[in-house]
Amino acid sequence: MDGSTIFLIVLCVLWCALILIVAIFYNPFSSESFLAGCVPYKDCSCQSPVPSQNPFFPIDHVYVQPSLKTNIDRVIQKVSDPVVKKNLETIATQPSAYWIDVKEKIDKEVKDILDDMKTDQKVVFIVYDLPNRDCKALSSNGQICCNTQESCASFCSIDCQKTASNCDEGLSTYKTQYIDKLVSLFQQYPHVQLILIIEPDSIPNCVTNLGIFGCTTLTCDVYSQGVSYALQQFSTLPNVVMYLDAAHGGWLGWSDNLSGFQKLVSKNKWTSYLRGFSTNVSNYQPLGKPCSFPTTTSNYNDFIEILKKETTGCGYDPCGLTSQYNAGNNESNYVQLLSWIFQHDTFKTEDGHPRFVIDTGRNGNPDARFGSTSCAVWCNVNKARIGVYPTTDTLLPKLIDAYFWLKTPGESDGCIDYDQQKKCDNTDGFGSKCIRYDQNCGTHPENVGYDSSQPCPPEAGAWFDYQILMLAGADLS
């Protein structure tokens, strides 16, 4: 063995020793982080340290969207009930996620948020602009379309998604004008801690809705390629933590759906980039109490049998999922199912097991929807209430990183086209400006705006006064 080889081996050992020391004593999410990743010398195999703490902790360091306070300050002027007013004042101080749902927001709104942040703050962004986005619904169809016809440029409808023959241009746009631009911007803020929720609903749609509406084989191939690219690029930034969206228990809680989701994630080798999953994003599934689910069983039926014995408490099931052989009756149990199905996959966590963040912005009334038909309604649900305030004090601290408001309370799920529905109160004029009308937003008694006693909601993501008042407990009869 010559001297140069010995020198190289010693150098490798010293480098890996340094990485080990950093992993033990150094918090990689601190504002003074200098470690951009392990760049070992040739033939030296070592990895950059995994985050050693919950990225949401402390919760009071997570950025509060100024727009939330601005909107509530305006709404609160209409309120006389002291309890509702107090609720609104508290809501206005809570952190929530910001949705990057069009690429034009990157240079303005996203940059403004990053410029506004203090060194020790964290921010939660929703990465949400895949080509053919929202292939099973209409209310959130995206701006990047696989179909390059001129008629699809401003609105990527289901018909546009279904008739696309390839997505080379759309995928290129997503990579270069959305993901690459975000990475370039994020690189300018190494002192800011970034928590990214990756593409809500997209991968779950490809598990359960392949071949339905716009969820074609082409669309789902593009989703997988886009998510792979996003994870790979964001993972080059040492101040980024990522959670992939895993829908909710009322969607993927069935054994076959869980298995299909796990297989798709594992096939694409995504878990090594992820801290875990987000659930219940923009939805109303109850948080509930966790049952003591076994972690080593190989039989899904064991979970069902436990729930059958727990008809109250952890087994309370307003949607009737257990009777449909779905053990994801609430999100606390659903994340346990996800942890179980992914038990042999390795995540970017201290022990290799996934962690979870549950959206609790609007699931405070578990009985807002009752029965399987009612629980299929996901758009501007009547009788909904604010859920648990953002916190890292969770019922399953070894699994759940945070309860968090991933959908900002007060933002609409989708609009109603008054000319089609002809029921909602169109005084505000939102019903005349509804481009992306999904009938799930206006044809169910559970929808706000189902009849003339309630206003027509605005487009998805737009502020909705009526909804925030309802969530805060106002009497709107």
C-alpha cells in the first residue's frame, strides 16, 4: 500500500468522523447551519446528517401569513359576538402554509415572505403546480397543461388533460420555470428553514383514479416524473425538509389503496428524500383519538377488529368507514396505518421511520359530515369548525410531527357557477366569475352555497368571509 493510498484512507476516516461529530452535537436546522451536505473524497462513503429534531419545533417560530391577519382584521369589524371575535383574534395569530400554486408567485409573493422572515423562523410552503394538476376534480386545475392547444393554455380542463398526446413541454415548464426557479430562490436564503409539502392529491389520484377523468396514464407518468425531479432538486438544499402528500384516511385508508400507495412511492424510491407524509390537506376528516394499533402484524383485519370493539373514543366513525372495511376512521389512526405499510421503507429521519403532519385547519367538528355519502363531500363543508391549533404537542409524538393548518382557514375550496347552479346567493358576484366549477362544490346539502341562504363561494384559494365566520363559530342562520 503506497503513501498516497494511506493518506486517502486517513482523510476519509477523518472526514466521516467530522460528519459523525456534527450529527451528534450540531443541529442542522439552526440558523447558523454551514453544512451543505457530505462531499466526501473518492471512495469515501458517508452521508450528510439527518435532521435531529422535529422541524416544526418550536411552533411559535413558524411563519404567520400576514394576509391571514389582514383578512380577519377586516372581517372582525362585522362581528358583535365576543366569543366569535375572540376566536377570530386567536386564529389571526396562527401560522399556516402558503400555497405556491402558480409559477408567477415565486418572484413576488414567495420572495416577499422569505424577505420578511427572521433568521430563526421556519416557513411552510405547499409545492403545487404539476402539469395536469388535480386530474380528478375541476376546482383546482393548474396552469401547466400537457395539452399544448391554445384553448388549454389558460385553463387545463379535464378534456384538455384527457386528450393530451405527450407532455414534453409541460414537464419541461414544470422543471425549469417552477422547480428550478424555486430552488434558485431558496438558495438565496440559507438561514431560513423550509418545510415543503409536495403536490397534494396528485400521487393519491394515481393510486385510486387512474383512467378516470384526466387521470390518464400519461398524466400519472408525468406526476411521477415531476415529483421525482422536485424531490431530487430540493434535496440539494440543506435547509429543506419534505413531506409527500398522502391524502387522508377516507381516501387511501383501505388495505388495497394503502398497498398501492406504498408500492408507487417505493417504486420511485422517494422515501430517502422524505421526512414523511402530510395528510388531510384541505380536507375535513376528523383528527380523532388513536387506537393502540399493533405495529408488527401482517394482517390488516387486526385493525378492523380493534375498531369494532371501540365504537366510541378511538373507534368513533361518523363516516362509517369501518363498516366498509377501512381502518382509517380518523387521521390519528390513518397515520398509524401509513407507518405500518411503510415499515420496511427507509425515510430521512433519525430512526428511518416516517413522520407525519396532519392538516387540522377545518376538522374541529367531526360531525359536520355524517355517513359515507356526506363524507364524500370535500368542498366548502357546512358546519365545519376550526380544528386543533398548530402545535407539536400531538397524541402520537413518535409519529406525528405537528398538527398544522396546511389549508389556511378562510380560503375557499372552490366556486359555484351561479348560471349553472342557480341557487346560491350571488350578491357578492363570485358566482358570475367561476371559471373552474366542480359540481361537487354546489350540488350537495353539505356545500356552503347549496341554497339561497348562503353566498356563492369564490374560486379555490380565494378568501371567503362566510367560511371564516362559520369556522369561528358565528351564528349564520
